[in-house]
Amino acid sequence: MSKKHGHYCKVCGEYKSNESFSGSGHAAHICKKCAALPAAQRSEAMILTKLWNLPWQLSSQQRDWLKGLQNDSRPEVASTAKELYADRFPYAERNERKKQLHILRMEFTICGEVIDEYGDVCCEDVQFTLDRKEHTVTLHRENETMTMQIMLTEKDMRKLLNVIVNSYEIFCWEDDYGFSDAADTDDLWEAEWEAESPDEAAPEEPEHEDSPSWTVSVRYTNGEAQEMRGYDDLPDRVNELALELLALFEDEPDMEDDESDCAPDVR
């Protein structure tokens, strides 16, 4: 890499000739042009230059500095800091959200093929209701009149709901797997072509013919609420959560029956 000629200005971020700096400006690494700027403008320009010159791998001190600038009162500084922080730490926003969200009540419906750990496929049409206050998980099967319900300890209920937020990241399902009402490129092109033909009727709003394969309605203790749904095959996290909740209702083997079955036949 060739060595850059001239002297570096930490405000504009450019290498300039020695004549572009005064005596004090040379020592301060600020060129004459930048030194003439108002103090506030010069300070903002200096911070922006430093931001864009940050290395990809940040020290803990640099990370804290960048994180703090996301709340800066200067819009350009704040937006630049947010952009750079999101590039380097793409999961930081999700991790912050996890700290804020605690499920109060949740309804989770599955209507489709669930794949178990052995690769076997079974069709399920079930709804789970989880209630933090009551510590209950309720299972209702669409083709059965009976509703099953189990009660967990407060600790186990809190642990289950925390796993749903932190591991399954249910609050991101709409972004990751949810249904979008936006038409694809071919649909948009066809709609534009038909709109240009005076004899053709305007295209109707697209509708999804199928029922959703999964839906989630969740309310959080901070008052937030989400309504989510998807139409494709169950994504891995949706499938795994369905299996985990179904496992709660599996009958435990009766120890007494097992012992009687294994008892020797004494005659």
C-alpha cells in the first residue's frame, strides 16, 4: 500500500498539503478550511469522519461509543451510528427487544403437517393457549370436543414463556416467516399492463385462498400485542414449538402398571 502524501485532517478526513494547515492547525490535525467552520459544525463533521473510519472489529470502548451515539441529538450522527451499529451487530436490536418482552397470554394455532424428531409427518389442527397469570397451558383439537389443560408451577411457566421469546424469538415471526400482502414482480407487471388497456377491468385485490398453516396472537406484560400468521409449510421454529407444546400433554407411563407387567409369573 502506497503511503499517502500530505497531512491528515481529522475533520474532513482528507490528506492535504502542509500549506493547507496553519501552525496550530497542523498540530491539531485540522486544516484551515475546517478550522473556519462554526464550532458545532466542525464537531459534528469530526464525529462523522471518525464514525466512517471505524474498523470492522471494534474494541469494547469503541462499541460503547458507537452504541451511545445512536441517541445523539444530531440527526445525521444518530442515523449514521445506527446504520454502522446494525451492520456490525445485526442481532443487537433483537437482543434488546428480548429484554423488554414478557408474554402475558398467547394463542398459537397449527393447521398443517408437523414433522417430529424422527422425520415422521402428522397432520395437526390444534390450538394452544398459554396464560401467565393462571400458569396454564390449554390444548384444543379442532376435531375433538374435549379440551385438555395442564397447570405448571410459576417457575416452569415463566421458564417456558421466556424460552418462547428468547429461543424461538416469536416476536420476529412476522418478519421472518409471516405473510406479506405485497404482490410479486410478475403480478405488478401484469396489473400495470391491464391498467393500460381501457377495455380491461381493473385487477381485484389479491386474496390468499388457503387458510393459514399457523397463527399466533400474543399479548405482553408491557401492553404490546401481535397478530401473526403464515401460509407455507411450517418453518423450523414454528414446527419445534408445536412439538414442545404437544409433548407437555403426552401421558407419562404408569409406574405401577409397568411393575405389574414386569412381575414374574408365580404359580
